[in-house]
Amino acid sequence: MRIFVLMLSCVLLFSGVGCGGVQNERAGGYTVTDAEGRTVAFDQKPARVLNYGLWLDDIVLGMLPPERLVGIDHLADDPNSSNIVSIAETIPVKLNQPSAEQVVALHPDVVFLDTGKDAAVAESLRDLGIRVVACRKPRTPEEVRAAVQLVAAALGEEAKGTALIAAYDTACAELTERVAEIPTDQRKKVLVISMSPTFGNRGGLFDALCTMAGVTNGAAEIGLTAGQSLTKEHILAVNPDVLIVPVWNDHGSYDIDKFNREYLDDPALQTVKAIRTQRIVRPHEGYIYNASQDMVFGAQDIAHLAYGDLIEPPVGRHLTVAEQ
């Protein structure tokens, strides 16, 4: 791999493709400091954008039209996993953690990626002279604002970033107002079963969504924290009013019903309130796993699943100011 990186570095040095290189102090240039504290220089606004992760696609598409993306996450056109299916269908290149070779072939002006998950690939791309902006994946409303601000600054679209955050804040305020109308004695305790067994833990994205939705996150209530997997014993301990089960099926290739039956048909779990009363609900995972400005619709979806028509479900929602 190192030999490949060195060879491509030479090619990029002479071709100038996607090259960060030495700053060119031309008028209109700018720099940003990413989530790792690295300074990234831009001569001009990037025209060709690539993201590692659906959440970053969501953020970028909140400010730019789809033709500015050279590719999009492979789950972006999956109705079970994405809230931007119609947009994704207009972008021909679908990617799943692309290799350095694939990235180079797409000639991006900038690559946005996850500072934790994608640290190794970030170094390889930087070695190739490709501009990389490391972003911290949000878990809270405040972190969403910070991520949008960073991406907007790197795109040279600060005004659109400000407008997108304003739209996000408005949507959050509207949900807060509706949730406040639900009496305290009618509030529900929910628990999420996920293909990622640590997803619902205290301090994570789902925990923040539950707070926004006006429900109690059962996993957090019993003290599950980062790295701790949800077990059947935990489900019994929580005894949730509402049980959220996964719908992801990898474009129809995975038997998600079989996975769910391992819990729902287990004789040891039949005393769990949500199973006993048939409060088994299926979310729009394109919302509840969404770590972008659209996380507010994840909270709205959870609130609808818990409280029914008191909170309308989000349908076809994606916050964007790309056309402004």
C-alpha cells in the first residue's frame, strides 16, 4: 500500500489532481481548521466533493446541489436507510468506504470524513496530496451545529451554513413545542434493538434523540454507556413501554425478520411490557441513525412511534438550503 501511495503521490504532484500541496496565496484563498486541529488550505471553493459516510452526504447536500458530489454512500438510495433516496438516485457513483485508488479516480477537490472511524484512510489520502477535512460525527444538537459550520467553512459556503443551522434550529423548536404538550404522566419509556448493539447507550445519538422526543431512553436509564452491548437481560430490566426494532435489510439481501424474531419470539422475553402489549414499532432508520441536521426528524420519528398521532411522522424530510 505504501508503494502505491508513493507512486500516486508522484502522479498527483505533476497532474495537480485533488492536490492540497503548498498553499497558493492567490486572492480568495482561505483555510479551515478541521476537527483534528489540522489546517486545510483552499485556493478556491471546491467544485468536486466526496464524503465518507451518509451523514456527511446529508450535511453537504444541505448546502450544495447533488451535481457537486462525485459519488455518494452506497446506502443513500436504500429507502430503509436513507432520507435522501430521490437525490441519491441522481448521483451515479455509489461508494462503500472507497479505496485510495477509487478516490484518486474520482478527482475530488476535497474529501470529508469521520475523524475517528476514518483516521487510517485519512492519512493515506493526505499522503496522496488530497485535501482531507476530518469531521467529528455528531451525537447531540450542539455537535450537529459544529459539524455544519465546519463543512460550510470548508466549502466556502458560510452563509449557507448559517442558513442551514437556522432551519435546523427552527425545526428543533417546532418539535420541542409539540412534545411539551404531552402530559408528563403519559410519557413513554422506549428501548431500541439495533444491528449495532451499543447504539442506544447513554450519551450517544439515540439518547439525544430520545430527549428531544420527550421519551425515556431505557438503555440510558439502566446505565448502559459507550461500548456496552444491549443483552436480553437488559431488555427484561428495562421493561419498555415501546420497543423499536430494526428494519435494515441491505437492499433486501439480509433477513431482518429472522433477526427480530430472535427477540420477539423468545419465551424468556414474553413478559416484557412492549412485547406483551404488542408495542413493537419499526422506525425510519434514515432518520434515527442520521447524524446530520436531519437528526431532528429522527427525534420526531421516535416521538411519533411513542405517541402516535399526537406527533405526526416525518415524511420525505431533508433540511437543505442548496437552492438559496
